Amino acid sequence: MVCPQDQPDTVRVVIAKAGDSVSYDVQLNLLNLKLESKHSYTLHFRARADHPRSVGVGAAQAHDPWMGLGLYEEIELSPEWRDFQKEFIATADDDYARIHFDLGTRAIPVEVSQVRLCRDKDDDIAGQNAQAPPNLDFGAFRRLTPISRKWGFDRGLPIDRYYIEEFLARHASDIRGRVLEIEDDLYTRNFGGDAVAVRDVLHVAAGNPRATIVADLTDAGHIPSDLFDCAIVTETLQYIYEVRAAVTTLHRILKPGGVLLATFPGLTRISQEEWADSWFWRFTAASARRLFGDVFGDANVEIQSAGNVLSAVSFLHGLAKEDLRQEELDHRDPDYEVIITVRAVKLARTS
């Protein structure tokens, strides 16, 4: 067993003779580990072999009776370095446990590097390369209450509204003819302009002076079919429990070739004061694709998301567009869906 000079954290095990040995006749051990029963651990390491071969890796006692402690697995090695991550739950308490690599049965050299054992996936408890996480300066974010509970309106344009308006601006040419919008006609006027012939506003209950139609989208049989060239439905569907019925209604009342432009939140806070009893859903791009694809047809639906980790955290804190740089707002990371957008087209009749 040697440590290559150019790779001081790597151990190379050269096996002179394998013969009829069993795998544990040749072992590489990381000793003096403390494991606690029923705690979760993750073993990280890199490994390779001069030629393809299998080796065993496990956690066990380093003393009689040499009992296993929740991990044993055969892994396949090749001449290329591979990163491994093995999760397990310790089956007993032991102050003198070990991680062992069983290398017998084949006289093929093996190299192992960067062995690290973590408890609960974040606490390094062993490994030459283990490093304490750096101290983070959370600045104004180190707090248990948001910077603002006003969604960003008190600081400028809310971050979700920035993404919504950017989406509508990209599809402004769809906002034409007879257009339906929910609650008011702000976006119809701002993005449709002279291309709009008739502006309709739908509200679920009577009393909205801007509403031209009072209807529940889940049960709106009094709205004629094939009526609208475009429907703008922003930040609405999360409040509708029977959301599939609402999407079906929107499909029905669009003209053939008509376009639905919809948005809804992904990563968001909710308000216990305003909508606690009626905020039913949080969406993902995947759920939106399935929901609208089932109604409009997959080929007629375009789903996108907007956001990144910084804009998501900022939105949760109630910050606004003005608090971030343009490149910070516009960077897209699909792992952080602040807003999901949908452009769905009702298939035009062919005859």
C-alpha cells in the first residue's frame, strides 16, 4: 500500500497475489470512528482500479465480534475515477467503528481517495479532506421575519410581477381581438393596446365594478363557447380547488386558435391574512405541463419557469425588482421556479 506523491490524499493498494482468498482477506480500513445507533450517515469517496473489478465497501466494528453496522455493498470500479456516495443508518452504537474496503479475490490494484464520512448528511466526522464549512455572513437575511410582508409593493415592482410582465411582453402579439382577464383589465390595456377590440373582465362574485362577467371558472356554463381570442389568467389558478375544471372551461370559451396566457406561483410565501383559506396549490413546471397538456394537447402548450436562488430568497423576503440587478433577475435556474408561465393554444378547426 502506497500514497502517490502527486496525490497525497490517495491510497493505492497493490495486491501481489489473490489466489483463492475471500474479499475481506485484503482490506483498507478507516479506523476509530464513532457511530450512533439509528443515526443517518453518508460515506463519500472516490475510487478506481487498473482494470475493471468489484470491491466491497462497508461499515463495521473494528473489534470482536466484527459485526456490520448498517452498510455493506459491492461496487464496480474501472480505470476511470468515480465519485461514490453511500447512505446508511447505523444499526448499533460503537466508539471504535471502521469503514472498510474489501479488496481480495483479484490481484488488480485499487486506488481510493477523499474518503469522508458525514452524519446526517452534513456533519463531517472523519476524512483527511473534511473541512469545516465557512462562516456565512447572512447580512440582512439573518432574521426570522421577512424584510417586508407587502410582496415588494412597498419597495417597487414585486419580483413575481416582473417575471409576469416579462412573459406578457414576449407574447403581446397574442393579446388581440376579444380578450378576457381576471379581476381587472390592467394587462389587457398595457400589452394589448389597439389590437384589442373588446375587453372583458371576469370576477367570481358580484360587486366588482370592473367585471363584465360574473362566473366561477369551474362551473361557467352561461359563458358561450368559442368566444375569446385570448384569455389572461395571472396568479389565479392557485386559488381554485377544482383547477382542472377551470382549465377545461378556459379551453372551451377560447375560439379555435385562441391563446391562454397563464401564470402561477412556484416558490412563494402565502398570506395568513388574505388568502389562507383559499390558497390551495403550488405548481411546478412538471405539474403545469401535465395539467394543460391533458386539456389543450401537449403539442399546443409551452411551459416555462422564471427565477433563481437569489430571486427566490429575495421574493420570499418581500424584496422588489429594484433591489436586484438585471442579470440577477434574468438568470434562469430550473431548480428554483419562482413563477411558472403557460402559453396554451386551442387547436384550430381544420374543416
